[in-house]
Amino acid sequence: MSATATPLLRWAWRALVLAALLAVFAWYLQPDFMLTLADQLWSCL
């Protein structure tokens, strides 16, 4: 890896983690979606 790719890769990972956290937070604001997801997971067990 070159020296310029490392900071870019670090920022890409941070952006990906931030997007994932924001998506989870947005889903928790919709309880119907979370209930449907939980029902689907329990039906698989």
C-alpha cells in the first residue's frame, strides 16, 4: 500500500461504520420494522 492510500482507506472504513450505525439508529426509530425483523428471526429458529 502506498502512503496516500492508508488515510483514504481509514476514512472509507470510518464512513462505512458511520453509515451502518446511522442505519441501525434509523431502524430503531421504526418499531414496526424492528418487530417484523424480530418475528422473522424467531421463525427461523
